[in-house]
Amino acid sequence: MALFDKVGEKVKRGSDKIKRNHKSEDKKIHQASIYKSFSNSIIYLAGRVSLIRRHERIASLITKDIGCKVYSPHELVPNNIPKDQLAKIVFERCVEAMKKADVIVADIAVYGKDTASEIGFCYGIGKTVIGITTNKQYEKDFMTKNFTTKIVDNDEDLIKAIVLTLESLMNMKNKLASPSV
């Protein structure tokens, strides 16, 4: 009898695992269909230019997991521009990219005045700013801390915060587009 109970228990656990796998697959399919609707969304990645490798990893993660287009100041630097015009052109391109972006992701692990300016500008034009850092240095900078809508410390929470923000924006757009009764 004890052997039968153990076997029965194993079979039950196995069927529960199959059910969980189906739920997991259904969730992935649902997420994939939601994320497809984000393919036209734009993320602006603010951060120190010297951290290009880190930003490439963050941009790749966002593109792979959500399917959004990610703009970073690194990509907006034109080639063959006279040095005396470079700063002005990069500034103008960054401002345009921030205005077009649906969400701003600010790498505040190590940041300077330019990143803080981007965060403040985006806050001023009503953009959602999500900070990512494992460094608590930002807590001393009350302007940066308060201009960020949310601050996360890992990739998974970053993706969740972006998805929730994009879903909220989609819902607002749908409400505005639907006729009121």
C-alpha cells in the first residue's frame, strides 16, 4: 500500500508539473502577443558614454525581451562631423530621441551631469524615467531620485517596469482613441 501511494504521488506530481508547464507556455504565448504590440515602442537609454558595453548589454536585453527599438547617445553620434559641431549635433539628436521615446531608461550606476540633465529634461516633458542601478549613490541626489519614476536594481525588474509602463501607455492611448459613451 505504501508503495502504491508513493507511485500515485509521483504520478500526481508529474501531472501537476505538466499543468504548470502548460500554464507557463500559455503565459509565454500571452507575453509574446503583448510584446508584439510593443515593437513600435521606443526606449531612450540615458547614461554615461564611457559605459558603452554596459549600455549595449541593456539595449540588447530590452530588444530581445520586449522587441522595442532602443536609442542610446552612442548610436546618435554621427561620423565625419567637424569636432566643433559634434556636441551641438549630438545634443540635438539626443533631444529629438528623448522626445520620441515612450520610456526613458537611465543607467544611474555611475552618472554625471549629462545623464542627470537627460533625466530632468525627460521628467519635464512628462516621460516615464526608469533608473537602473545597484549603487545607492543616487539617494544622495534628491533631484535625480525624485525625477525617476521607478528605480530598479536588476534586469528582470527593469523589463517588468518597462512592460508595465508600455501597457499603461497603450491603455491610455486606447481610452483616448475609443469614443466615450
